[in-house]
Amino acid sequence: MTKYTDYSLRVLLYSASAGDRNTTIEEVAQFFGISHAHLKKVVKELARAGYLKSTTGRAGGFRLALPPDQIHLGALIRQTEPDFALVECFQPDKGCRIQSVCGLPPVFDAALARFMEELDRHTLADIARGRFGLSQPEGDAPS
């Protein structure tokens, strides 16, 4: 999977761990040691796709737009991955010199189908386990 998908999963996991409070790109970037610029693009796309609700202003930030049990991993990954070419020769613009005698395509196609079937069985709620050691914003009592 691409870093984009990895970062998307991290943002959603972090948001789930934050509960009902807004979190910020800066907070997530610092927690994971990820570029602010990369996360900005990820958060914008996740909001556009309906996974996050973002607000601007002093108390702005983002939070989950859906309950974690309604965010299906298979759907998310299909949306964030540009393609599922498991090897270079599966890419549309690549030719394969041994295509007529190679049996890999159906094997990889079946493996990918099973991989996606497994992801379709799980939601963000299944993988979000805890609070990531998040600090409480000033003035908030721990829950």
C-alpha cells in the first residue's frame, strides 16, 4: 500500500482515539513524525470523502464524520489506493513479454480479491484500540 493509505489510516485511528474532540494536523504530524504538508492533503481528501468533519478558526480542527463502526477498511483503501497492480507488469501502460505463458495474473487476482474481502469485513472500530496516549487539551478533565 502507498504512504497515502498508511497516513489515511493513521489519521482516522488518531481521530477515533480523540473521541468527540477536534484534533489538528499539527497534533497528528507531531505524534507520528509525519510531514505536515502530506497530512494536510490526506485530511482534505478524507473530509471531501466524508470520513472527517473539519472546521476552521481558533477552535478548528477535524474529527470523525461517521461512527468508527461505519468506516469500512475495504472501502477506504479502495478510495485511497491509485491502483492494485501487485507487480509492474500488471500496470496498464506496461507490456509483458511472457504474458502468453505466465500464470501469475490469476493467482495474484485471487490473492487480491481475498485480501480485499478480509478488509471489507473490518471497520475502524475493529482496529481502534485505545487513546494513543493523547494528552487532554488544557482545561479538560481526563475521561
